[in-house]
Amino acid sequence: MSSRVEHALQKLKATGIRMTPQRQAILTFLMESMTHPSADEIYRSLEPKFPNMSVATVYNNLKVFVEAGLVRELTYGDGASRFDADMSDHYHVTCEQCGTIVDFEHSPLSDIEREVEQHTGFVVKGHRMEFYGTCPDCMAKSSSVH
Amino acid sequence: MSSRVEHALQKLKATGIRMTPQRQAILTFLMESMTHPSADEIYRSLEPKFPNMSVATVYNNLKVFVEAGLVRELTYGDGASRFDADMSDHYHVTCEQCGTIVDFEHSPLSDIEREVEQHTGFVVKGHRMEFYGTCPDCMAKSSSVH
DNA sequence: TTGACTGCAAAGTGTTTGCACCTGT
DNA sequence: ACAGGTGCAAACACTTTGCAGTCAA
């Protein structure tokens, strides 16, 4: 298990949150995954290891993680929420064809946040930016259809 | 009725989409509204005028408008989608306390889109940015609680 | 030991769909 | 006339909740 996961587990323990095999498996899976999985994807991925685990447990734990500040919930137009255990500042690029979500590292645009504050009178705590388009794979596929 | 609404109705007609009182009312309400209402809010707002209209009709028509490029669907973490008939480039500022959504005019960040393309190989069609924080009203309320 | 967690099933939301009837063009 | 729209209810997908039994600390 990576030290990142261990660090997260420590953080949970410090908050008085109990450690269970399911909880640990869900968090580990999320932290080691690059694909921003949905609750159902997590559920199905862990099924071999936890055949009796219920979806409710996945949802319950995701909520615990989000509240503990370990995980971020991403909502898109389509169906289910996706979950991201990478809490560093980064944006997402989504393929409209196949649904792939890729990270894009970029320093946060704090200057534009200040602009928003000046124009709206809000106190801005953060922002979220999503790009959408077509991924290289889908581009290749559609261009090969002559 | 504003000329903006009339123009939109013309656009629909040109696409071969039939005009009905319900459809017209939903579109007019959306275009004259500043609050990015949800389907249910639209439904309830039009209830006095159309007591027999069903929610399905609201959803059906919103889908028609989105497909016709007249309306944009906004999804947030919480429950329902919200709909925005302002198709100009702008971003949204959401109050985490009361849920108010305010528009923020800003020239689109096309330079960062190009950056994304270079780093990810995607063809980027657009982006969406949401700011979140506290609105002036809620700030006043919380600071008055000594 | 005991409060927190799990699994299950049932309930809740928001949205879509199937179908008979109706209406705009 | 008739393709397309409406209203209604049932179906859906995702998520939450209630509860009895279980387990980590």
C-alpha cells in the first residue's frame, strides 16, 4: 500500500473514524485509481474481494471521505457522481464520446477569483473548471471512418 | 414578450419544431428568469397558468431547447439540474449558504483551452467554470450573529 | 462493552418513457 | 390529416435511510 493511502488512513483515525476492511478497500481503490470512478464502479471493482458488501456501504464511506476532506465529488450532466481522491489543485478534461476523464495540472486562477469578488460582492472560496471535447482515441476512431 | 424570446421562437419554428402554449410559456419563463431555475421550479411557476401541465412536458421541452441550442443545462452537486437560457459566454458564482446563482461576465479563457490541448492531446470544444463562496447577503447575516 | 459500521431492503429524488388522446400546421 | 406534442402513470437510475445484527477499539 502506498504511503499516500497510509497517510489518509492516519488522518481518518485521528478524526476518530473507525477502520474497517471495506472502508480501507474503498479508500485504497480510489487513491490508486486514475479514472475518477463512480460509486457503482467502485462497488463492482471490489465485489470479488467483498462479495457481500452493499452499495450503501460504498456510498456511506464516500460521504465519510468527502466530509473528512480526503475525496472530492465530481458531478457531470450524465448519471452518476464520480469521485476523485486527488485533492491537489487540478482541472478535468472530459471526452464527450467515451466519457474518459483526464487530469490537467494548472496553477489555480486566483486572479480571476478576485475579479469575481469585485464584480459580485461574493466572498469566493474556490472554483472548479471542466473542459470538454474529444480524446485522442476517439479522434482517431472518427477520422478513420471515411 | 421580449424580442429575445421572439427570436428564439423563430429559431425553433425554423427547425420545424411545433409551437404550443406550454412550450412557449416554458421558454418565455426561462428567458425572462434570472435565477437559473430547475425543472420543478419552472413547473410550479407555470402551474397557475397551466394547471394541467405535467412535469414530463417541462422535461421534454427543456430537452428540446437544449438540443436546439437555446438553453444550457447546469449540473451541480446537489439534487436537480438547473437551466440557463443565456447562451453567451459567462460563468456562475454560487452561494454555498443560500444557493443563489449569479452570472459573471468574462471573456472565455481560450488560451488555457489551447494549453489543455497541448498537454492532453484532446480537441477541446469548450469549458465551464463555476465559482463558489458566500454571497453578500449571507455574509451580512453571519457577521451579525455575534 | 458499546457506539459505530455493515448489509439488506425499502423509500426518496430527479428524470425518462410508454401510451392513448389531442392539436398545430 | 397526421406528425408531433401533451398528460398521466409507471418505470428508471442514483442515492439515502431505517433497522437488526456485527465488529473495531
